[in-house]
Amino acid sequence: MVEVVERVNVRLPADTLEQLRSTREKFLLQVQETGASVGNAWLEGGASYEELERLWAFREELSERGDYDEQPLGAAEVYFAMHPQVEDLHDEATRFWRDVIGIPDELQRNQKEFLMGFIEAAVGAWPKLKEQLG
């Protein structure tokens, strides 16, 4: 049996910490870009007016609270914002992210950066798109 030992007061060299920060930033940017790509594809290929309207309202609500970047955010929460009438939230949200959006990895779809990229790509220009609709 492997014993896991929690390290307390770990001290890493400054260059190691800087390297970890750098790779973290690159990773989070890549995750957000993936979310944006997926959000854009959904916008162009299957989003409904109602879903976009509700997702925009959700985004605005987060922004108005002043902590859009600080909010914990989950894939089920984003789905529920678009589909508040759903009774079996977990199963429906999983189906949406896995089958409709094409993100089977629950860890990935629950990353805040992924979800923020998705939301911004899908509804960042929603007011202008609505104007185009007339």
C-alpha cells in the first residue's frame, strides 16, 4: 500500500514557482480558448434564441454582482440558466454537455475558464445579433 504524505510548508525555488505560474497561465488560457471555440460552434450550429437570451441574462446577472471573474461556476449551473424548467438537472446537463456540445469530460466542462470562454463566445455579441434579427 502506498502511503500518501501531505507536505506542510513546502518551499520551492523561485524559478520553479515562476515556471509553474507560467504553465498554469498557458493552461488556463488554452482551456478558455477551447471553451470559446465550443461556444462559437454551438452558437453557429444549434443554439436556440431562447437559450441565448437566457444565457445572456445569466452572464449579465453575474456581471452585475460584480464578481463575474470570481464566481464559482459549474456546467450544470450554466445549463440550468438556459433551461430553468428542467426537473432532472444533472442528467439533462450531462447529456447537453456530453452529447450536444461534445465535451464528455466532466472535469473539463466544469472548469470555470472553459465555461467563461463558452459563455463569452456564445453570447458576448448577443445584443448586436438580436439587432440583426430585427
